[in-house]
Amino acid sequence: MAGTMAAVGILAAAAVLTAGLAGAGAAAVASQRLASAADAGALAAADAASGAVPGVPCERAGEVAGAFGTVVEACELDELIATVTVSMRLGPLAARASARAGPPP
């Protein structure tokens, strides 16, 4: 009977550890997705601001960020430098990421 209890305890601990690692992995994937969406949105806005592509800079950022499943929270232009902040829901939490793009100084 003691061996059975030990086996059940070990299996329960393994299940909890697996669930925790799966959650951490999902958070890492979401983090990379957010960072990519912010980078791509900022690049799209900077390209539109410079005239390299047609369109309104912040609208272009919204289109590109939307393809990643994120929403643009803020889009600011300082001449040709674009700063974009995107967010997405992760269960009960909201996660955000920001990126800047533009010509070098």
C-alpha cells in the first residue's frame, strides 16, 4: 500500500511540473509573438512615414499587428521614427510590447 501511495505522489508531482512547464512555454511563445508584432508594426509605420510604402503610418501598423492577433494600443510618430505599442489577452491577463523603428541617427 505504501508503494502505491508513493507512485501516486510521484505521478501527481510530475503532472504539476508538466503543467507548470507548459504554462511557461506558452508564455514564452506569446512573448515572442508580441515582440514580433510590435517590431513589424513599428517597421510598417516607419516605412509609411518615409513614403517607402503607401498608406497612413499608424493604420499600416494596425494592419500588420492585427495579422499577429494583437491590437495597437499606441502609435507615435516623431518625424520618421515610429513607436508602436501592441497588446493581446493571455487568459485573464493583458500583455504589452513596444518597439521603435526609423532611420539611424
